[in-house]
Amino acid sequence: MGFYVAKRVATIGVILVIISGLIFVITQGLPGSVARMIAGQFATPDVIAAIEQRLHLNDPLFTQYWRWASGILSGDLGQSLIMERPIGPMLREALANSALLATISIVLLTLVGVSLGIVAAIKHNSMLDHGISVFTFLGISVPEFFWGIVLILVFAGYLHWLPSGGAGNLSAGWGAWASHLVLPAATLTFALIAHVSRMTRSSMLETLRSPYVLFARAKGLPERVVLVRHALRNALLPTITVLAIDIGLLIGGVVVVETVFSYPGLGRLLIFAIERHDLPLIQASILVIAAIYCFANLVADLLYAYFNPKIRYGGTRS
């Protein structure tokens, strides 16, 4: 297992190097000029040229990439061209906020999605099964921004139960702080819950028909023991893969949801950078998002090994 993890981490390193090159080339081709953004629309060509010279925007692309990549390897993510602040502290603060929101959403997605999938499998072809299918597919059929707006209108605008956006402050109390997370987390969870519930349902149905489950029931084991010990453990393997994929979709959803709810996370910071053509901030943000997705897939593979000891990685039994 140790060899497998080391090999995967090395592979992730190579992938991130390739991604960094692609990010740099693509962002250089974006329309607009950060120098004009800084100087203003009425700036003269001489002023714009002076800003480009000061920011080294006229250097060859390879020189600019090497300066940026070597800085990242040394732990320096560069400086925002618009705000003239180091990118590292901004990214850490935004990533902490997004990680909190994403963690809550993943926990809810796992608990609610797996539970609904189990119930739907046990009550196969019943009204409850069909009702769960309709409920979950409502979430996946409509984009996140729509559900976000609906939740804001209902719970913030009409009922006045929850705030419509922003991030809470612990100085105002735990309740006020947590209330700002409810609507964004609910929006992200509802948008992805169909993936987990449908996969859990399908896998659970297949597992419940397997010979070893039938044998366990024939031995007279309680139904709860059959479901939890014999069926659920094996049925969760495909669900783990779906959860890993959903983490990638969650990252994309976070960008939309944080914009709708004015939540100060990584997604909103990325939108801010794109709107102002802040290339170093765009590049650093996208690279961090790519790294999160790569390591999420690694965690999914390790969870596979944990739930199924028969899986072998790197020639060793996990």
C-alpha cells in the first residue's frame, strides 16, 4: 500500500505540472488586458506600456511561466496584480471557507444520499421508492443557481428564517455563524444527491440478491445484521466512486453557489479574479482546485481498499 500511495502521489505531481502548463497557456489567451484594467479605460498607451513593463507582462511566455512555476515550487504563489497582495494568504482564507462548506455538503450528501438509496432498495418498486426517485432527480435536473435563488426567496425573503448570503462571524454566536452555511450547503447537497442515492440503490439491490446475502438470511440472522454487515459494506464500493466524482462536481458547484450566496470562498475569489483579468490569481486558484480533485480521487481509491481487503494495489494486499 505504501508503494502504491507513493506512486500515485508522484503521478499526481506529474499531472499537476502538465495542468500548470495548460492553465498558464490558456489564461494568457484570455481577452482583455490587466494593464488596462489597472490603468482605467481612459489611460494612454504610454501609461499602459509602463504598467506592462513594471509587471513584466512583455517577457517571453516561457520566462513568465518559469518565474511562476518556480515560485510555486518554493511555496510562493505570487502576488495579485489587481489587489497587490500576496496570493497565498488570500487563497488560504478562501480555501478554508470553501472547505468548511464542502465538508458539510459531503457529509450531508453521504448520510442523506446513502440512507435514501438503502430505503429505496429495501422498498423496491414501492411508492416510497418512486417518491425518492422523483425527489432526487429534481435536484439533478435543475442547476444549482436556481435552487439557490429559490431557497433565498423562501427561507430568507418570505420566512425570514435564515440569512440570504455572506459568511457568519463567531463573535456573533454559533447560531448566527452556522445559519449562514445552511442554505449554501443545502443547495450543493440537493444538486448532487441523486448520484449517490441512485448508485446506492442499484448496488444495494444487486447485493441483496447475491448468494451470500441469501445464505445469511437462510441462517436466520436478523435483517439489520444482514443489511449492515453483509450487504451495505459491499454495496458502498460503487458509491465511493460516485462520491469521488461528486467532489469534482461539488467544486464546480461551489463556484456557482458561492456567487449566488455571496459566500467568501475559493469559487467567488476565482470569479473575482476572472472579472478583473488577474492572471496570477486565476492561475493559482485553478491549480489549487485541480490538486484538490486529484487528491480526492486518491482518497477514493484508498477507501476502496479499506472497504474491500481483496483489492490489491502495487502487488500488495491492502
